[in-house]
Amino acid sequence: MEVMIIAEAGVNHNGDIQLAKKLIDAASEARVDVVKFQTWKTELLVSKDSKMADYQIENTGIEESQYDMLKKLELSYNDFSELKAYCDTKGIIFMSTPDEEVSADFLCDLQDIFKIGSGELTNYPFLKHIGGLGKKVILSTGMGTMGEISAAINLLVKSGTKKEDITILHANTQYPTPMEDVNLKAMLSIKQELGVKVGYSDHTLGIEVPIAAVAMGASVIEKHFTLDNSLPGPDHKASLEPIELKRMVESIRNIEKAIGNGKKEASPSEKPNIEIVRKSIFAKNNIKKGDVFSDINLTTKRPGTGLNPMDWEKVIGQVATKDYSEGEML
């Protein structure tokens, strides 16, 4: 099954639906599977005195409340309905992460999969609500422990979501994530210990880490993207520009092909090389009929169209039934 690549537009539309449509265009051109946004009502999401994260202050150059920042980035429900319809015309899957229950209910008619952000990993009532919707769930686990992830999975399942419909994304919530904090092996630990499908939500700079995650078995990759890193906003600087997004998709698809089926055998492309590169048993010098084959009068040379050198011990000690010239294939 092909890796699902989610292009995370997030809030990089800066509250402008036309910019959001341009992000959809870029994601479609990059040939990702899904373009994802975030849906919320600010008054239901944060208190009015909630502080911005350090990376948000650094990336925006503004220190204000989370409420004020998010209010400026908020799109209306009508906007998201319009974006879903636009995605349909572009042949790309629409998805948006709800940040509270009212928005989750609104999104129910727009998507078959709910992507839940890391901040909701320990949000009991929210997870219970999402679990009761009976949709497929992709859950990010930044900042989380194995115990917290297990509890979240159990709650989703208890609330009505099938375990086989849950994919857990390993993630780190620092934007950008330092390489030494990525810990891709944790993704494998989640899969082995909790028995779920896994993927990776990436916040590093560049594209090498998500490509490595695919090589390690990720079934879903999520990556932030923007039209321009220099745009104002909290996430633009840690996002891929369109040409990088396209390169990431191409690289992931190549890695998927390269992973193969695990069966060790000559590939179709290299089979013609067998006769050219491998060797056969040859007469090292002139051999007369009746002579005994030995390590002294035999050698191996290309091409590999004659006796396999792995049969060497079977040939040694046998008697020549004809004359062989030096350099002649047996």
C-alpha cells in the first residue's frame, strides 16, 4: 500500500481563503495525497490570556496572546466547505484537523479521516468525542509517552473507533525540530509495543527525515508546506516551499519502489548481467583426454555460461573425456 503523504497547509493561509486555494494548487501540483488545514473557533480553543509558544514569537516577531494570533488566522466553516469543493476539482483529498468538538462535528460531512494534533493526545473528552464519530483516525504524539499513547488508543477504541482504523504518528512539536531530537526509532517502538499502524509527522528543516521514515516503515508522512518561507506567520519558516514539497514526494515514491518485496533474487534489470559478470570453469592450461581435473589445470573466468564454479569440488578428480585447449570453457 502506497504511503499517504499529507501536505500540512495548517495556518499558512494566514486567514486568507484565496491563499488557501493557492496552497491547494501547490499541493496538487506536487502530487501529494492529502492537503490538510486546521479548523477551530478561537473562543472555544484558547483562553484570552493564553501565551504564544516561543517558536511562534520568534517566527512572527510579535508577542501577543494566542487568542489574538489565532483569531487572525481563523477561517469560517463556509470557507472550509468551499476549500473542500475546490480540492474535489483538483483531485486531491481535503482534510482538516479540528481543535475542538464543535469543529469536529462540522468536519464530519467533509472528511472520512480525522487527523488529531499532538496537543490533544491527553484531551480525554475530545478523544472520546472523536472516537464516537466512527471515522478513521490519525493521531500525532509529540511530547507524548508510550503510556499516554496507549491510553489514547484505548479511549478511541472504547468510544467506537476500530483499532485497525487508527494510525499513530511519531512527532516532535518543536518548530523546527533539532535532528538530535527526532528519534525515528520511537516510531518503530510504537508499532511493536502497541500493535498499530505508524507514520511520522515532520517538523525538521529539509526532506531527508521523512524520506528516512518511509524507509523505516512509515505508512503516513505529514509535512508542513507554504508558498513562501518569508510570509508572515508562525509556521512558514519551518515549512517546505512548493519545489521542496515536490522533491520530497518524488523521493518518497522512489524509496517506496526501492524498498521492494524483501525477496532476495536477481532483479529483472540485472538478470542479463549474470552471464556477463559471473564466471565458469575453464582449462588453465592444455588438458589431454584422460587427464584428471585438478586445482592445477583448472581456473575460473568470465563469462558465466558454462559450469558453475560452485561445482568446483564435483569437477576436481574427474577424468577429462576430451582434449581441452588452454583457456577453453569446460
